[in-house]
Amino acid sequence: MILTVLILMLVANVLPAGAAGSGGAGESLSMSKAELSDAIILYMKVLYLGEEEGEGELPEAEFLAGAAAAYLEQAAESDGSVLKIATPSVIKSASFIGDSSLGVFAHLSNPPLMKMDADGRLVGQLAESYEVSENNTQWTFYIRDDLYWSDGEKVTPEDVEFSIRYYGKETPWARWINDTLESSTFSDADNSVTFKFNKPYTRINLEFATYNILPAHVWESIENPMEYVNEGPYVGCGPYYLKLIDLNAGKLVFEKNPYWKGKAPAFGNVEVHYYSNVDVATLALEKGDADTYYKYAGSYPYPNIEQLEKTGNFDFLEKTNIGLVFLAPNLKKAPLSDLEFREALSYAINYEELVRLETLGYGDVPNRGFVPPSMEAFKETEKLEYSPEKAREALEKAGYADSNGNGILEDKDGKDIELEILVRTDYARTGELLKEYLEEVGLAAELRTVDKDTWFTLKDSYTYDLTVTRSTPWGMLMHASWGSGYFDSRRTGQGVMHNVDDPEFLELCDEILATTDPAELETCAHELQDYYAEELPAIPLYWNNVVTPFNREFEGWYADPLYGIYNLENFVNVRKNSA
């Protein structure tokens, strides 16, 4: 007992005065020095005067002592330094759920149930293990019992059940949950939560590697999370919690979770500094203002690698990207709805030039099967070929001709084919090259460059002819995997095209979602890649590698295929070099 009191008194003196938060979702985030002192007094009253006079219960004080001891242990292992990450992914709003970039960075404070390891295997994160029913409709996740929110509350299966339901009800990208989730229950007895779906769904472990788990006792009172903003702190259960969103300074500050019971992180804080563009972010590394660089589903800019190498301060991780950049035709609009026209387009594109200019040697010419070779169950379909001659021949054979001699081919109604290429700023140069390629084979083309929000609006209303976009690693894996989530017309989401309603394709997706047999799954994956190669719902432009720099002072980095270096393991394992 005396030892417990001594621990509490010591922590009262070392606990940072600013540990307590106030307001919104972060209210009573952790104990201030004054609050801890009050708790010590209460503990001593209970201990020496009894529960009646002390007006408290001893178990709460015992838990407090344990938490205090854990805090001291973590503080001893940390050198109090700050790990700084530079990113061009701008946080536009202090909305934990409404801002997509913030949602990615929040994995550190509110980890999902599952994660992907360095080899691409799905393993538990907040979930210790899981079970699946024979018919693949019921999933039970067993939650780790050593997890605590940064306000001291224990993480419960109710938090998990609430979070998944909450996303399904409140967010547009998770409406599939409402459509397919039949029931959900949780059990405190075995610390589990069970989800029952109205149809077989074999990819739930993958889906649940992306949804940040929320504390029910905080978020259940927030009715419109897409619009809710709070500059922090936000209650989290990871090794760090999100303490501050400073929109003016352009940074996120993560502070150590005083109730974290896992391996103690080496850094007192993690700061994510976001910049208005890639060039400014890379300059921060070159100047030594950041220790590493992160852009979800993106590489450090290839043209800047050599310059950063010259500083002598950085090493590089290189990993094959399971995402890719592709050209998406509007399948609901002629002539793009004509397979023969799409076939001709595929010959008009100079893939080797795109790879040379866009990846500087860190990429490859893609196959017609869309899926990169880094994906499980990859099938070697035919390589895409650049041949303007074949493009012109295919167009002529399909009935597209220049009858008036003005140099522009006409559609089947006799009108000049004028294609609008819709691009975001990131793909402006790619768009310019595509414009040249199309004009070379007799197709008029105009480039329309818009911001991200406008792109979402025009894409979802099918107000485009062609658009350049990318698949992220998550995008390649979501839904029935192998890029299917981008094309299935039943899917919603900001980045998806949702433009393929061909029954053959939809049935193939459903078959993948319904089977757990490895041989059958591989067969379906190959059939899906054959479908892409034959129907060309999209034309891949290049495959590429993801290159990530990190300061040589630190060791222990690794990248997973889904989130690259931004994974919980790095934040508890990366340490300063002992040399």
C-alpha cells in the first residue's frame, strides 16, 4: 500500500500539467496534476478512514495506481524526443471523421480492429483473434483485454460494435454496412463482438483493417460526425492520442497515451506536418525539418530522390505499389461505351513514355489485366501495347471515320469526336500527354483540370468522357479485391467509378465474396483479371514503386502493403540508432 501511495505521489510531480484536455470529443482526456492529487487524497481517505468516510471505492484507486505505474514505466523508456513526419496530404478540417486525410493519420490514435503485416497477411490489431461461421455470414472478433482509452476508460467490445454501426449509419463510404449487416451483438464475458451479415462476406477482416475504432462514451452524443469539428484532443486507445489539430500551423500533434500498456514508444510526441504541395514537403526533409515523409498510397517524388540522397542524412525504403494510375472511360456514354473504341484507345497510349516521364525508372508498363504483379493471385495477362497504327485501324474497322477531311474522326452519328479528359492537378502532365496521344490518332481532346471536390462531383454525375485517377492499395483490396470495388456499380465512395453493371462482372464479385476456398478464390481472381483484359473497363497507365525516405538516425522501419510506413508497429519499434 505504501508503495502505491509513493508511486501516485511521484507521478503527481512528473505528470505534465497540460495532459488534461477540455471540450468536445476530448473532454477529460487524461488527468491533470491537480486531478491526480485529488485522486491521491481520495485514495488515502479510503485506505485509512474506510469507504464511508472516504466516500470512494478502493478498486478505482488500485486501478489508478496501476495506471500511474505504467505511466512511469513508459516515461522512463522515452527520451522525450519528437518524431516529425512531412506530408503533402493537407488536413482541410479538424473533423476526425469528415476529413479523409485526417482519418488516415488517426490510425495511430484509434487503430482499426485488423492490420496488414509486412508480407500482406491480415492479422489482429485491436482484435486478438476472430472466428468466421461456415457460411461466411457471421464474424466474431475477440478484443484485446489490455487496451485503455486515453481518458482511462477500458476499451470494450461495445466500443467496437458502436463504431462499426456508427460508420454504417453516418458516413457515405460505409453504407454497405447498413445494407448488409443484419445484426450485431457484444459480450463482456469473453470480450467479443459478433457481426451477422445478410449474405456471405469473406472480406470483412480486410474491411475492418480500415475503420478507426471510437470510444462509444464520447461519440454516442455526436449526431453528425461528418461535420463535427474539434481541434483536439480526441480520445484514443493507441500508443498515442491525437492531442492537437493546428490548422494554422499545419500540423497534427500526437501525445503518448498514459494508459497504453503495450510496448512503450521511444518518442514523447509524434508530429505530422502537412504542406501545401509536394515541393514544400520535400524541402522540409532536405532542410532537416522532418525525419520521414508520408503520403498515403503515394511515393516520395521521384525527381527529388537524388537531391535528398546528397544530404547524406537519409536512407530509403522501396516497395512495389499494389495500387496504380489508370485511365477511366465513361462507360455510360458513347463512344466510350463501345468496347472496340476502348480497344483502339488502348493502342493509342505511349506507355513506355509515361513510365519514363512519370516514374523515372521506378515503374513498369502494365498488363491489360489491370492488377499489379504485387497482388496475391496475379495472372500474367497480355502487356499493353503502344501502336498508333493499330489504333487507327481499329477505329476505322469499328466505323469511326473522317468523312469531311478535317483531321478529326466522327462518331456513328457523323459528329466530330471531341473527348474531354477530366483530371485533378496531380495528373495534369499525364493529361497533357494523353491529349497528344489521342490527337495523333485523329481524336480531338480537351483537358479539364479541376480540384478534388469538383472531380468527385463530376465523376459521380458521370460528367466526363475520360478521367485519370489512381487505385490506392486499399482500393485494390476492398470489396471483392483485385480492384473490383472501383467498378462495381453497387459500390459508393469518393474515389470509385461505380460504372460496371455487367451481370457477369457482378456475379464474379459475389462469388469471390462468398468463398473461402483458396483454389476457388484464385480461379475467380484470374477470371476477374481476364475480364479486365477483355472488356477494358479501365486502361492502366503504369505500375510503380513506393519510395519512402527516413532519417538515418532512426532504425526499425518497415512498410506494409496497405498503409506503408504509417503503421502502429513503426511507432512503437522505431528507435534512435545506438551507434
